[in-house]
Amino acid sequence: MHIPDIMQHLGVTDLTAYTKDKRWPHNLYDEALRLYPVDHDEGCGNPICHRATFMYGLLYEHAQVSETLHSNLQELLGVHDVGVFKHLAAMVRAGKVVDADGDDVYLRGARGMKGLAGMRIPIGFIHGDCNETYVPQSTALTYEMLVNAFPEQPYERHLIAGYGHIDCIFGKNAARDVYPTIARYLNAH
């Protein structure tokens, strides 16, 4: 998870899912990503998808996204400063949510943050059971931590069968498979 530091050292200032530019270094980027080891069982050959997976990890189950979305992921994901990826890498290395400097300000409460007490509100977790970006165990741990800290709160956690990360919201069948669970929770609280 030191790739963002290496990229910044090499002068790369941002990462993009856009593939329109055929000039150096963008065309090299696409060619290199063809070699990037990814579990694309579907045999995906979409360079936009490869860029998105390199940037964030596998964000969705291919079977759950429409071809229109799959072909236009750049519109959803856009361009991001390498600093965003440095922050994400710091959280992965820490194994929890930390600030960009790697400091535990969110759960402990520092620098104006409320800490765990800021999560003393109704929260419903929706998590795809095939999520490889944030494994299902991550929300299980968060859910257990919150239930133990604030047992009076109506926390819920729902694993959505056959879904990954963003396809729980953007999936072609999410309105049928996921949204009713979200609506039930929102209407109840």
C-alpha cells in the first residue's frame, strides 16, 4: 500500500479512470494494467474497469452492473488526487479509519472530532457479501463495536447476497434487491 507514495515520487499527481488520452504516460498505464493481477473471472477487457480496479480494488460484481455503467465508469469515478489514495493507503495500513497523517482522530475524538460518540445515531449498514473493497468482516466489527458501545441505538447490518461494493447502489438490479432494505430502515428511523 505504498504505491501512492511511489507515484507521487515519480511526479504522478492524479489518477483517472478516463482512457481517452492515447499519449504517454496514459497509454503505458493501460498496457501495464493489462498485466495487473486482478480476479476478473469474467474475462473483462475494459481498460476503464482495469483503471478503476487498480485505483480502488474490485468495486463490484460484474454480473450486477449494466453494460452502460461498465462502459462509462469514468463518469462515476473521475479523476482523483494522489493524496486521496495516500489517505486510503494509510487507513489500510492502520486497519481502521485514520486521518491522512495516520492519526486515530475519528474513533478516539481529537482535533474537533466527536470520536465514537459521533456515531450514537441510527445507522443501517448495507454490505455486499462479495465485497472485496471492504470485506464483510469490516462492517461486522464496526457493527459489534457500536452495539456494544450504544446498545440503545437501532443499529442494523444487512449482507446483500451476490453484490460487491458500489453495485449495492449502482447495480442494475439494486432497486429490486437492495433499495427495499434501505427504504425499510430509513422509514423506521
